[in-house]
Amino acid sequence: MNEMDTIRNIFAMKTIAVVGMSPKPERPSHYVALYLRDQGYTIIPVNPGQKEIVGLNCYPSLLDIPEKVDVVDVFRRPEHVLPIAEAAIEIGAKALWLQDHVINDEAAQLAEDAGLLVVMNDCMLRRHKLLHT
């Protein structure tokens, strides 16, 4: 988990579901997602309280997304992560990324055991900038 090879392999994937994406520009879930979109990734917002964020259809859960998802990027409190990891496995995602301060060992182990690449307690924006600048 969190090895540079894992991180590089995740950044080679192209479709990212952002669980907990906020419509508020000042929230990390918002500006990290927009940064990734600007880098060429397809972003799919997941937030049950929103129908649309930045002009993109927003889905209430991973299970409602009608297209293939490569990476599940999680901006939720640690106690909410296990069902998200289970859904990521169910939809056939290839990676689970838990953002800064999102630490859930059980969810991470479950995802790894199912064959997903896992990064925990790290930021996709920060890592992408480190690797690509």
C-alpha cells in the first residue's frame, strides 16, 4: 500500500469516481477533482445530496454509476469507508484511494484482498504534482 509503483499504476487509469465530492469550491474534494479533470481524467462525482456538480452528473452511490470506474477516490470520514470499499469491489473498480486523514485498515485490507490497488491517507493532487512536475 502507498508504494510509488502502486501510485504510478493508479495514475495510468483514467476514470475516477470521487466519493464525497462537494459542490463548494473551497472544499478539497471539489478542487482535487477539478485538478484531476484538468489533467485529463474523467471525473464522476458521487454525493447523495447533489444531482450535478460542475456540470457533471452526480450519483448517490458507486452502485448507481452507469459506466466503468477505474479508481474510487474517497473524501469521507473513516467510519464510512467500509461500505464504499465493498461497493468499489462490487462495481469492479481497480483501485481505492483514501485521501488525507481517511484511514480505515479493514476497508483497505478488504480492497487489497479483492485485488484492488490501495492508497490510504494520501492526496491524489499532491501525489500527481510530485510525479508530473
